Amino acid sequence: MERRKFIKFLGLTAFAVSTTGFKLIEENDMISTNCATSSDMLGPFFRKNAPKRNDLTYKGNKSEIPLKVVGQVFGNDCTTPLSNIELDVWHCDHRRRYDMKSDKFRCRGKLFTNENGEYWFKTFVPPPYQGRPKHIHYLIHESARHQELITQLYFRGDNKIKKKNWMKYPWDEKRILDIYKNKDKMPEVRLDLYLKLKENLK
């Protein structure tokens, strides 16, 4: 049974909670969800043509906190993993600078999700700078079916995350994440990403 018909069958005309815990929302006879990852600012430090790699560490880095970032990319139904999705990730170095010119592309990498929609990269917790909290940038490129997503990962407990954000975009608790120890005793953080369908595919 189609999802729209199924929800109407249940008599839920405003919203319902899906099996994933996200809301299914009916508006203008269309069913959508509230799982889509919120956008954030791109910032002035994005560089094209980052090398394809999962290891963003480098010699001479003086950061004290290594980090592995993991996650999955899902479609607009909140459950379907998306393979071969292209992601750019980047952040400042231990000196609070972005590599805009060198051929080393420090703290930058291009990733692609595997057949299960999974991605990972190894780096370090970037420092805060100019009043901004610690953060990692993401650019998830558009695909044949899904919209581009620009967002950022933040770290729970960062005292520079204020209740009222000075930036254009509000904080989103789904992107303020805890660092935990993985099975290899390495600090790890998980950011799952949920994409929106392109308008003409709704």
C-alpha cells in the first residue's frame, strides 16, 4: 500500500510517527518527514577538487584529540541507505587556519558512501576560532534524485555553542554530537545524514 494511502487509512491527516521515530507529515496531499538534516552555512573556505581519501591527518599536526567520524546517508524516507553519494568534508587545522592554496589540501577530503550508505574519515577535533565553536563542514553533492546538502557537525559540551546563535542558521541538536570511544578505544563521533528529494521528484 502506498504510504499516503496507508496514513489516510489510519486516519492520520496531520502527522504520524514512523517506525524510525521521525514524523510523517501530510501537507497538500503530499507525505514527507521531519528527518531531513538541517542546513548550515557553507562559509568562505570551501575548496574544489579535494583528493579522494578517508585520512585527513598529516605530519606536524599538534592536536591532542584524534577523531574518527562515521555515519550513513539516508533518503527522504529516513530508512533507505544511499550508495555512491559524494561528500566533501573539511575543517581548520591545529593553527585555526584553512588550507586554501597548498597541493596537500590539509584537513580536506572527498568521500563516497558504500553500498550500505556508510562513510567514515579519520581526522582530529578541530579547534574553535574567532568566536566559532569547533566544527566540521560537510557538502553532500546532489545526485540524480536528491538535493545538495550543506551542513556542519558540532561537538556537545563546547561552551562556544550559545543558546542564541550569532550566525544565519540556528543550532540543531541533531548535529551537536557526543564523542565516545569505539571498539578500538579511539574517540569517535557519528553523524547520520538525511537527504531531501529534488522538487520535481516529489
